[in-house]
Amino acid sequence: MKVVLQYLIAGDDARTIVDSIEDGVQKGSIPNGAMLPTVRALATALRVSPTTVAAAYRTLRTRGVLSAQGRRGTRISARPPVASRPAVSIPRGLRNLIQGSPDPQLLPDLRALAPKLVLRPRLYGEVTNRPQLLALAAEQFEADRIPTTALAIMGGALDAVERVLQAHARTGDRVAVEDPGYSEVFDLFGALGLIAEPVPIDDRGLLPVPLEQVLKSGVVACILTPRAQNPTGAALDEQRARELRKVFDKYDDVLVIEDDHAGPVAGVPAFTVCHPKKLRWAVVRSVSKSLGPDLRLAVVVGDTTTIARVEGRQSLGAGWVSHILQEIVENLWSDAATTKKLQVAAKTYTERRNALIQALKLHGIAAHGRSGLNVWIPVREEGSLITSLSAAGWAVRGGERYRIKSPPAIRVTISTLQPTEAIRLAEDIAQNLQPDRRTHSV
């Protein structure tokens, strides 16, 4: 009863109860992650039948507003798809190591492209994907030994992942994910009504034995990050890719999605678990980390059925990705100076990751960051360390949003972190970690 009064949930049928809860979430009076009453408790408070409340909760779960957690109850999703996404606010004076953005100094200068762009008006009925851009993408995938059975152009990595999932998965389906894993994929699951089944990882990606146990349990898909894994920086090597391929080949009906969001600036080679004989698969390669987050474009390659479904659904909505974006990416991928800059970026990010990992190692603190833009630092407790680091002038992200069953940690984005800063940050982390609170496990 107290929760009902606190959140002002009202209604006398399923529709009005749904409207009341959605309105509360949108206005912020019901916070994200809030625990809601049980079906019976809310039914009693509103003087309706439990069947009515159960129908309302079912509708909200389908829309991604609610997340059912078994015996732990029913909660508002961490990021329900009914409210605007607030900008991340960093208090003045803090060094921002929270957002996983690339270093602007390591991105291509788009102003230099202006003379090369044609930018002619595009009309309905024209070819939606630029053939030369698809050809350049195919060359990249083939160089990494990724089959180019069929290709499509989407509006960014998550857009592609969502469309591939919707091509095969339905509300209530279970999907294997990395744990720790990308928080926005977890949020996407909530919006699609999918259930995340966590699979532990190490520095080389998914662990084969736990993966097979989860696949055996009946999941319909698996999402993995082949390199620059967010938040841990894990990356497949040739041996682990081969081990995982053998596991996936036993479950050919399971859709496999690889999210290669960092691409050429990951700092390690690309390896894949996908091959032409796999029934359902897709590899997504975004340009957001390499060319810039505002270039909302990703190329997805996969089996012909999956790509046909993805493009078919796209044609009924957005239609196509802007040819202005496509032309910009095409020019950048064809430019020798851009290729060189991407090589410099990959080398620089590797140096910055290693600088922090080595500085922490000198204090006896283990950290993970084999590739990508982040370093993952396991700790005993996140909140107090984040507060202490904030007092010392550092803004870092707690690991809770990235974890399902894995232990606590903090994530540090190293994209702009200079080696001298890494030394100071490591000292501050060490100073605020008691020896018995340090951990050397993922």
C-alpha cells in the first residue's frame, strides 16, 4: 500500500493502470529501477482483480517498461523506452572518464572533406545503399576473413543489433549475453521484452563451457563483442574464436550477432565465430568509435535471410540511411590520410590503456583492457570508491549497469587519458582501496 501511495498508481482497468505507471515513469515520479507492488498487493490497493493487474504488468513488460526478476519482484526497467534520455552531467572540475567517446583529436577532420563531396539530392525510388560503400565494406570484412554473404547499411551499431534481433526473436525469448556486458544492450532487451542470459567472460571473450551450458538451455540468440568489449576490453584471439565456433556449430539454430563497434581502432585484429555454413548470423561494424559518434552508420553482414528481413523492415520505417552520411563514410574509407589516422588512433588508445593498467599493477591492483577505449578495474565495492575518486577530481563509472551476475568493478574510459594522468589516477585509486578490498579476479 505504501508503494502505491508513494508512486500514485491509479486505475480501474488494465489500460488505465498502464497509463498511470507510464505517466509516472515519464514524469519521473516513478524512478527507473523502482520496485513495484506484487500483483496481489496492487490489486488489493486499487480494488480490482489480480487478473486486471497481471494484464497491465504484462503489457508494460511487452513495451519494455517493466522488468520481471522472478522472486526479486517486478521493477521499472533501468532505461524504460518512455522517457527522454538525459544528458550525462559531470560536476565542474572533475576529469571526465565516464563517457566512452573517442578522443576528438584522433578523429578525421570532416571539414577537409567538403571539396570532395557531391551531395546531390536523392529521391524516392533510387538505390538505397551506395554500391561503392558496400564494396569498401566488403573489402574490409574479407580482409578480416569475415564472409560477405549479404550486406546492409544501418543507422549505427545498436540500430543494426535491434533490427537483427527483431528479425528472429520475439517477446519473452532468452538471449545469451556477455557478463559484464554493454549496458545499452541490456536496456534494449528491456525495450524488446527479451530476457538476458549471462555468460561469463575473460580477457579473450566468452568462456566456451558456460556458453555451451546457456545455449543448451534453449536461448534463441547470442550477442558477443569480438574486440573492444565494453566494459572490459576483452577481445577474441584465434584460439578462442575457434573454440567458440565449435560450440556454436552444435546449435545451428541459435542466431549469433557480433558487435564490432570499434573496428579498426580496437587495437587488436578482428576474429569471428561466424562462417558461411552458419544458418543465422550477423556481424555489425560501426564507424562511431573510428570516424565519429555523430556519423550514425554501421554496415552489417550476415546470412541472406537475416539481411533480407533486416532490410525489409528498414524499408517500412526509416527507408534508408542518409546518402549524405554514406558519402562521407565512403570518402573517409577511400582516403589514405584517414587510414593513417586510424592507425595512429589504435596505437594511441593501446598506449593509454597500457599506461593505466601498468600504473595500477605497480600498486598491486589488477585491471583489464586488452583492447578498445576502456579499462575495467574489479573492486570490492563500487559506490564508496567512486565517491572518493570524485573528491580527488576524477569522474569514473560504476560497473553496476554493466553487470548481471559478475562482481563489482569500475570502468575508466582512457580515450583522452594521458600517461601522466594515468599515474596520478592509479595513485588515487590505490590510496582509496584498502589492501583487503583489492581483488585480482574479473
